Amino acid sequence: MKRAFYAGLFLAMAVLVMAPSPVMAQTKSEAYKDNIYNTGTLKPRDSELKGAVGQRAPDFTLPAVAGGKVTLTQYRGKKNVVLSFVPAAWTPVCSDQWPGYNIAKDIFDAHDSILLGITVDNIPTLFAWTNQMGQLWFPVLSDFYPHGKVARTYGVLRSDGTTERALFVIDKTGVIRYIDVHDINKRPPLENLVRELEKLK
């Protein structure tokens, strides 16, 4: 069982590492053809983090693309939670990062974890964008109105109104165990996230 899990982990990481660069991968894809906005190189980080490892994660409720609303505390005592903030729909790295987590679903399952994808885009925009990705296994949430309220609470709202490319790992008790406010121009390495999920066992 353990051998099969690590074989799956190796395969998922190999696929993500060996894939073409995010810009090339998505602009050559028929699903995204002529639809990806080239942001150019952005300031790697443009916000001031408000939370810290060891603190309780601020609760929130956001509308989901699939319908209804998702509240962070609904997973309390049930699942570890990974918050994946991405800057904006229809941009190169974001359009590559979330489909990458689809490949890694078994890794999240093995660590009793749920991923929540969050952007400041509105629901119709997120609906169209994520439909082009195929079926994502995790909830995609809109922090559109009040604009970026959750991102601001976590200290990852950028000065242009988009969010940082940030990951927060929250354990079943609701405590933040890991934060990665990544260079916005790069995809966070999956292996780093897996290592942090391992620590929750």
C-alpha cells in the first residue's frame, strides 16, 4: 500500500516537473488557445502577510463555482485544509497550477486533506475558466465581493487587487501549520506541499 502511494507520488511529481513551462503548456493547449492573458513578469511579492504558523486560521465563507457556499470551519475536526490562493483566472501559471493538483488528488486523500482554490474573480469568470481545465476535484471559491476580503484577512491581497500565489496548510484543529507566499511568477513545488502534509500525521 505504502509502495503504491509513493509510486503514485513519484509519477505525479514527474509529470509536473517534466511538463513544459506553464506559459507554453497553456498557450499551446487547444482548450486555452488564444485565451490566456500574458501578464509578463510581475513583482514576486506585493503584500504583507497577516497570519503566522501556529495561529488559528481566520474563518470565512465564500461562494463556490459548483453552487452553494463553503465555510472553512465546516472541515474542523474532519479534514486538513490547503488554501490555494492564485492571482487571477486566465493567466499562465494559474491555469497550470490547479490542473496539476488534479494529478495529485490521491496524495491529498492519503493525508486526509481537502484543497480549496480561491481567487478574487467572480463566479461567471471562474465557471468559464475552470470548465476549460476539465473536472477539478476540489471546490473553487470566489473572493470577489467584498473584493478580496478573505485575501486581505490573510494578508495576501496585492496592491493591484489580485492575490499572491499562496498556500496555507491548516490542520484539523484549525491551526495554520505552513505558509508559502510564493514568487507569483512561479508554480509552488508539489513536493514541498507533500512534505508539509506528511507532518500532519
